Amino acid sequence: MVVGGGIGGMAAAVALARAGIDVQVYEQARELTEVGAGVSLAPNGLRMLDRLGVGEGIQRLGARHVSTQLRLADGQPARHEPHQFAQPGRNVGIHRADLLALLAEQLPPGTVRTGHRCTDAGQDADAVTIGFGNGTSVTADVVIGADGIHSVLQGFVVDPAEPVFSGVVAYRGLVPSMAGYPAGTMRMWVGESKHFLVFPVRAGQLLNYVGFVQSGTSVRESWSAAGDPAALAAHFTGWDPVIGEIIAAITGPGGSGFQWGMYDRVPLPRWSSGRLTLLGDAAHPMLPHLGQGVNQALEDAVALAELLGACASPAGVPRALAAYEELRRDRTAQVQLGSRRNGAGYDSSGSQLTDRRWIYEYDAGTEAAALASTARFS
């Protein structure tokens, strides 16, 4: 059973189904949906999506970044090493709703059950039982908590870690593609105490933008709080005029704007307890400054399904979950830390950025398969 129908949870369900494992997804919302924003899929995440059978859909609905540009506030190129930013042709921008729909299409009808808000969990040696706010309960051999940064199930695995406000607020949303913005281009402007990111999504029809600004006042964790375009414009007064044009389009036809207080967590001491484990933001919420939140959740999903698929019987589930945690926990903790450091680098006009090769070249599916081939989950 997967609790949470976001991208990480749906990816886990697809991976499990492809491994021949019967799976159900329980989502608290009344319908599967993602707010209007984009995500940049990195090479490590794209490999996982190929394994999940949605590679063709990504090519159709995404927008490959044929040019990746790191700029200073005035629009001039910022000096950096080749592997300290996304490389041309290797990343794909996609609307979150499009990615979610591609994953949902891979599942048999009836796999996803909406309107189920997780409220309780209990387990014995043989099964886990999840209670929902509508009064129902469901029992399964294994439960995957993919219920996000506000995870209820985290509290049944470990004492929940307190959220850590990064001191940064992000204004983000979508605007229609603009004649003055080059097609297929990811562009990041960096300066002192702020930076601004733009990349295309939905086959180039839309531009995803994010303005990151430092704030002494914490803003609640939310993907959907309304943003103020006037406040965003004030933060980037005097920067490259292209930024001003994008911000001006927020209030026009097809534009949208949200405000997002950016938090992460100290890495958890463990992800699993018996037959219950965590995945994605429920296990390792991270800041977006390496573009790895979704990509790491995709790695989790494929690795977990590979290990669970190696179980000779349900009795092997706890050992498989322990192996999953052992494989994934250190890597995601390193990406969490790297994301913090890279954000500081962006806010220092692009100084001391992270070399991304160790992130991009990793294949979580191959690593999990190698571990599964030598382990005995029985």
C-alpha cells in the first residue's frame, strides 16, 4: 500500500506494479492533482522514468533544456565550472500535473483511491493497518509513506524532525512562453541574497519561473499560497529586464503566482519500522537549489520496488525495507546538504557551486538490483 498520491507515491506504485506486486494508492485529496508549477528532471531522474515506462511521454510533454545559462543580475554570463549547473540537453522541464498524469496512466483502473486521509497506523509481525479520516481502515503486507513534508506516517517510524526554515521565500508559477525568451532555454540569474530561475515546460508552451529571496520572517510550508507579483517585482528591480517582462506576465492571461516558504529537515535517523517505510519528502525534504526533490523521490521509488520485488515471501519485507533505507539514506542526506550549500552559492553571485556529476551519473535502479542480487529477503 502507498499512502500519498503525489509524484513520489505514484512513481512507487508504478514501479511496484511493474515488479508484479499488487499495489493500492490512498490519497487524501478528492482527485489527483498538482498545483501549477514545473519541475526540472535531471539525468538521474530521467533514467528512473524510462524504467517506469513514461520516457516517450516525457519527450512529448516535456521541454528539453537545449541551452542552460547561468547569468549575473545584469544578464551577463556568470563564471562557473561546466558541471556546476545543468548541462545543455540533459535536463527536461515538465509541468508537475503532466508528470503525475503520465504516471497515473501506467496503473490499472481502481489502483488509486482518493478521499482517504491517513490518520493512524499500527502493525504486528505480519501486516500494517492504516486508519483513515473517513472511518475506514486497510491492512497490507507493506506500507509506503509518501505523504509529503507534513507526513503523518513519519511519526509512526521515528520522532518527527522539526522543520528548518531556510530563510528564503520563493515566488513561483507559470506564464505563457514569450517571444523575447529563447526557446528551450533554462536560465538562472544569480546575485547577492537572491536568484531567479526560468525554464520551459509543456512542450515549450509555458515558462516556469521561481524568484528566490531572503526573508527574516518565516512563511508557512505551502505549495499553493498566493504570491504577490508586485512584491516580486520590487525584489528584482534593476535586474536584467527579461526578469521584469516575465514578472509582468504573471497577472496576464495564463499567468499564475504562488509563494512558498522553503523548509527542509535534519536527516532522519531511520526511515523504516517493521513493515512501514518512508519515501520522498516524507523521508528527506530538501531545498530546490540542486533541482533534486522529485528526482530523489523517483530514485527512492525504483530502488524500493527493486528490493521488494526480490522478497521470496511477505516475511522478507522488513529486511527489504532495511536494505532500502541503507541504500538510500546517506545519498539523500548528501543531496539535502548540497542543496543548502548550492543555494548559498547562488545567493553569492554564483560562488562555490556544487559539482553535480556525482548526482547525475548515479543509477539507483542498477545499485538496487545489484544489492537485491546478493541479499536474501526471506
